[in-house]
Amino acid sequence: MHEQKPSAAQKALQINRDGRKYGTFAEIGAGQEVARWFFRVGGAAGTVAKTISAYDMAVSDAIYGPAERYVSRQRLQAMLRYEYDLLLHRLDAQRGADTTFFVFADTVATHSFSRQEEGHGWLGIRFQTAPREPPSDIVLHVRMLEKENFRQQEALGIIGVNLIHGAFYLHRDPEALIGALLDNLTWERVEVDMIRFHGPAFAGVDNRLMALLLVKQGLTEAAMFTADGEAVQWNEVLYKKPVLVQRGRFRPITRATVDVLERALEEFVREPDVGGETPVVLLEMNLRQLATGEAIDHQDFLDRADTLAPLGRTVLVSNFRRYHRLAAYLARYTQKPIGLAMGAGKLAEIFNPAYYNRDEGGLLGGLGQLFKNPGRLYIYPFLDFASGAIQTAANFPVAPELRHLYAHLRDNGFIRDLSKYDPACLRIRSQDVLERIRARDPSWEQLVPAPIVEVIKRKRLFGCE
């Protein structure tokens, strides 16, 4: 029997009854939906020091400083910083010895008659876990998926209460905190696509793992982090930029993996519609590729992330099994070209009708999403060890009924062979490299880029001794 989750009202009341927690609510863009819960359940005088809604842009700028975008991480962080410093300035001397202060803030754009875009917002809390302790922060980004404005406001209020309650009572268990963010909500109403923990309460937290947990626990379909391990939101990285993606297990990165990416990048930047811009390069791992056996090993995931860091690329963790769903998700954040770098062996998957759902339009609907932006496939040759044959996009054995469709995509440049490649890389397989590492066979070092060899040896990753 499942344990019943406390309601938003019960969570707000529990906080109101805890006389040690006292703070400010600063909310812009969707009403004071979070603070309202604390007033509604009673006893708010023991929790709420102040509420503020600086809706007017001039007023908001006068308080928090100017911002390029008002619904942004920068605006949220300015709100948290200003209100927290002001709270301590006014109240620390009076009650700081026995109070843990906090500031909750959000800046939100909801769907409305005048604004037809998707609702989204930034929420955060800065809080102490003990009196006069340095504060810790949790910052997250949400997509609000309800169609009606009042339903978005309602969902925002609930997730705000969940965040505050989680910060106070679940900060020692960030995995449980993430799992509780959608209490009394569903993923059809709200998506949490970024979360970042910072401060003394989270000294041992790795935000790369938190990105994985968002996807694994179903709060979002995909989450991102930089080569430095910082959580980032899609729009911060992809907005109006061309994107090149390489999907893989990366267990470990090999010379072949890097050659596929570098050769594809050389072709992608020369595309006329890329226009000389520097594209965003993403390395993607999906949940199926991360699983070792029946489950995902968190340490194994972090080991893979450690080996990706020297490449200096943003990492994407997703639950996208099919390539067209990945491309469609990327297209939500950029209208610029999208490139996918892959080996020729993946073409069989892409052109297999069984991989597509009828309610998405089957194979034709899926390919329409894949090549929308436009999307392009950059195909690296694949060596079949059994036959010795090298498969390319040009000689891919497409099914007879798809022959004309495939020719159309090839003729119009949606599927490109990579003619420049290192023939020595065709024989490299990551599973073989992994087995050599575990067998203490030093020959693996010749199959992996030198900076990644150094990381694997220094951190003793993948069984390296």
C-alpha cells in the first residue's frame, strides 16, 4: 500500500507551526500563489516576515537591478540575494540566535490571452538549516503545461510549497526532495527541467547526479549540465543557436567516438544555414544506455561524466529512445539547424517502421520531426567485423518500400556521409576498451584520447587499477 503524500495545505501548516523558520516571499508574474497557501491554512504570522510582488518592470529594476530578461535565473538570483540580505539586516540582531531565516522567490510567465507562449518560471529558496549558519540555495526551472492561466497558477503554488517543505525537511536527502517536488501534481501539469543545489547543506551533492534524477524520477524528459558540472536549463544553452548532438554510452569515450564528433562538426559548421555561427555541441546519454543490467548505477554515471569533462561539451541526459523525439525536443528551443553525428549502424534503427508509434504518424511522422529544423544526419562509416564490409549511408541496405524516400533524403542533403575519417578508428569498440581496462591490458591507452586516459587512470574509473 502506497504511503499517502501530505497535501500542500498540510505541508504549509507544518511549516507555520514550526516557530524556528521565518522569512520573505517574493513572487513576480503569477500572483502570490505560494505565499497564499501559508495565509490560507492559518498561523502565517509565525512564518511570514514579508510578501512582495514587484510586477512593474521599473519597480522591479529599482529593487533588484536591471535584467535582460525578467523571467530568468539572473533575476531570480538577484531577488534571493537582495531579499535575504535585507531580511538579515532587519531581523538578525533581534531574533537571529534562535531563528533559521529563509527567502522564497519566483519569477514566472504564465499563459494568458495576451501571451500565447508556453508558461514557465524560475523558483528558488535561500535558507539556513541552523541559526546564523551560512545559507544554502535550491534553484529550479519549471515548464507549466496547463492550458488555463488559473490552473498554471494553482500548480505553481503547489510546487512552491513542495520546494519550501523539501528544503526544510528533506535537505539531507536530495533524491527524496526531488521526488517530492511533484507531490499532488503530475508530469502533465508541470515539468522540472533543471535543479541546482548549492551551499553548506549540500556540500556532498553532485548536481550532475541531480540532473539524472530529474529524468529518472520522471520530472522531465531531459536535463543538462556543463563540462564543469553546472546544471543549466535548455533555453540558456540553445536559444537561437545551431546544435550538433552525439548520442552514446561513453563507457568509455574512445578515439573513434571523438573522430565521429570532430568530423561531423567540420561538416556542420560549413552548412550555409548555420551561417558561420559556433554551434552548441551536446553529448547525449539516455536512460537505456546508462543502464548496466536492470538498473542505473549512479557512480558509473558519474564516472562517465568525469570522462566527458575534458571534451568541454555540455552533457544531455534524456529518456529519448528514438532520435526523432530528441530532435523534436531540441526544436522546441531553437529554430536553427540540428545535426546528429552517428555511425552508419544506426541507420537501421532510424528506418525501421517498428520503432515509430502510430499516434505520432508512424515512420513518416517521426522522420518529419527528425528533419524539421532542418535536421541532418552525419554518417560515419561502420565496419562489420564478420564480413569485413564497411557500411556507409551510400550503401545502406534500405528496404525496397523506403528506397525512394531514402533517396530523397540523401539527394537533398538530409543524410550525409562523412568522407574524412580515420580508418584506424573503425576497429575500435568501447566494450572492447572496457574489457581491456578491467583486464589491466595497457593497450587500451592507445584507443582512448590522452586527456581521457589521464582521467581514467587518476580516478581509477571503470575498474582501472
